[in-house]
Amino acid sequence: MRLVSFRYLFAAALGAAVAGPVGAQGAQHVPQIRFERYTLPNGLEVILAPDHSTPVVAVNTWYHVGSGDEQPGRTGFAHLFEHVMFMGSEHVPVGAFDQWLVAAGGNNNGSTTQDRTNYYEWMPSNALPLALWLDADRMGHLLPTMDQAKLDLQRDVVKNERRQRVDNVPYGRASETIVAALYPKGHPYSWPVIGSMADLSAASLEDVRAFFETYYAPNNATLAIAGDFDRDSVRVWVQRYFGAIPRGSRAPVRPQVPSFTVPRDTFLLLEDRVQLPRLYEAWHTVKAFAPDDAPLDVLAYVLAGDKNSRLYKRLVYELQVAQDVRAYQNGMRLDGDFRIVVTPKPGETPAHMAALVDAEVRSVIDGGITARELARAQHTMHAQLLDQLATVLGKSDQLNLYNYFVGTPDYVQQDAARFARVTAADVQRVARTYLGGHKVVLTVVPEGETKLMVTAGGAR
């Protein structure tokens, strides 16, 4: 899951008709989020953001652990715990978490990325004490009910999810193939979030308990509450339900990210049960919120962000040789990469797609982008940022994102400003710096069609 995926969505209303660049003043049109942040004695960080526009509220707990905090041979634990945390706790029987919330008019879910695991609920305002109590019970009282049967059940659920989303879905193994080649061995982003079948099978009950004690403690979590609530009441509830949970006894050891460059172009082949081949190109870039992150986001939009983008117009509309094309800057907390994905139409080859992609990338490197392309990207990203803040659930997630990634929950205006500051020269520079460097090229082909593999000289 991409943390800041709102940047890559297309707002049709603003993407097509653009009067001019956003300009540095554009960030001033993003409302500042009123919030209060404090920390309980046990280390739990709390962010409160009142919004009385509608009688709804969201609770969003971020545990500062993702697949990047795992160790080789023990991957998939963060995602496994996303499931385990819904299996009941000392005072909440299995299944009751969902039942009680739904009965109160609420809903809930969770997600895992390379950098964090989150659990969230959204509900009518009067159900807020229930949601806080449920979250506190699984934070402080999960281990007494954690046994081998629960672990085995959820291990099998995750294995089945891997089969459904990775092993048995078209192109499902592409991403894990790319990251294993793009990032050095042992890099925290070199394995998939969902983990491997072997590592999931090897996880013991003792491993899982130790993982919980290390990462699912209040001093490794941030609780964001956004919506219609009374500030004084919420502070009382948070203290009552979370205050007695002890700090974690094991201090998390944060991953060390080595500085590296991709030494050479790497060409990979993956046979799959697919009807059409697909081309993937990936470059090592920068982490989220680094100085070049925003220009790379704009570059991705100019290349393949909407139907007026360069690759879409050239490959899908004008030449009609591709089914689809995507590009995105994948900036994460510790590192990042840039990817372009193209599915050719029947009868077309990945090698032809690679030549066309390379030509369009080269045109940006050599000639830059137009003022209109820049403005369209900036306006769309500005709209998507506002859209993310339009719901209390989206707002709670952004508060947690900013807090964990840049150290302050109220970063939204600075976030808008960094996109408003991007110039055409910035976009040309990052294209030259990153996409002009070595890359990983993966060709996914139908089984037996290895001749379609893209190599340094084109097709094999």
C-alpha cells in the first residue's frame, strides 16, 4: 500500500482544464489542521484533531513497525500481526471486535506497509468510547489469549492471501522480483510486505510473542483521533483505557539503510500464467519528503498520470500499441524507487514498449516539460491533497503520516508548498539524475514465451 497514494489518483475536473501554475501561494489555500499532541507516561503518543462539521469520528492507531523492521528469514510478521490483532483479546472474544462496532454503527480495518501497521475505525461520535476501549484492550491484553491455534489459523489466512494476491494472480510476483533486484540483499525494502511462504511457516509462537512485545507497545504507537468529539472527555477516556498499559520491555532496533547505487542495468525474466506480456522498469530514487521526492512525483504524473500524459498519449492513444501505462514515484520512509509499467496490446512486444518509453523519458531529459504539463500536475496533486483531508478518516491518517515521516502532524501546508515550488527545471533535473541512471527491467511473459524478454539490445 502506498502511503501517499492520493498523489497518483487523477482528479478529472482539475486535470484537464488548468489556467496556470499553482505558484508558491497555492499552499495558502490548504487549511491548517487544528490539533493537539501529547504523550502519556507509558510513551503512547496521542494526536487530537477536532472537526464538528459532521457527527462522525475516526480513530487511527499507527504502530511504528512494517515489513522493513523485519529480519531476513522472519519476514511477513508485521502483516501477520495485522490479522492476529483482530483475533480477540483478554476482554474481547473472537469476532466481537467487529460485531460490537457494527452494532454501534461503526466500521474498521487495518493495513500494513514497509514502514508501519495501522488499525482504524470510523463511527458515529457516540461510539468513540467503545472504539478506544477495543483498541486499548488489544494493545494491552492480547498476549494472554495468544496461543498456537490462533497463530496457526492466521498463518494459514495470510498464506491464502499470498496465494490470492501474489502467487496465483496475473503479474502478482512482479513487485517482489523487482525489489529483490533493485535493493541490496538485506535492505529492509528488499522483501515483500506479505513475506514468504517459508518464513511464515517458520514463525513460532515464541517469535510472534517477542515481536508483539517489541513493536506493539504504547511507546511504539501513535493514536490519532479526528472528528466530532469533546476534547476534555477524550483525554479522560484515553487515560482511562490506555494509561495503565505498560511500556514495552524490548526496545525496537530500527533498520539501518545502506547507501547504494544500482551498479548496472539489470534485465530479468518472469514467466507467468498471463495472456499478455508486461514491461516493468524501476530506478532507485529517494525517500518520501526528500527534496527530490516532489519533483519525481510531478515527473511521474507528466509521464503517465492522466490521458494527456506523454506515455498515455503516445502509446495508448496515438500509436494504439499499449493497453495501459503507469508511472509512479514510490517514496517510503527510508528509501524510494520510481517505476514505469506498460502492458502492450496483442501482437505488440515488450521490446517495442521499452523503446517508446525510453524515447519519452529521453525527451524529458533533453527538452524538459512544458508549463502546462507542470501546472496540470500541480493542480491535480493539490486537489488530491484537499480530497484526502475531506474525511475524518483521511485526516487522521495524514496526521499520523506527517507525524511519523516528518515529525509534526500539521505538515499539510508545507506538503502543498513543496509541490507548488517544483519548477520545470526541477523535473528535467530529476529525470536526468535518476531515470538517466541504471535500472532494473523486468519482462513478465506468458509461459514458454521467453523470446519476448527485453534485454540490453532489445528483445532476446
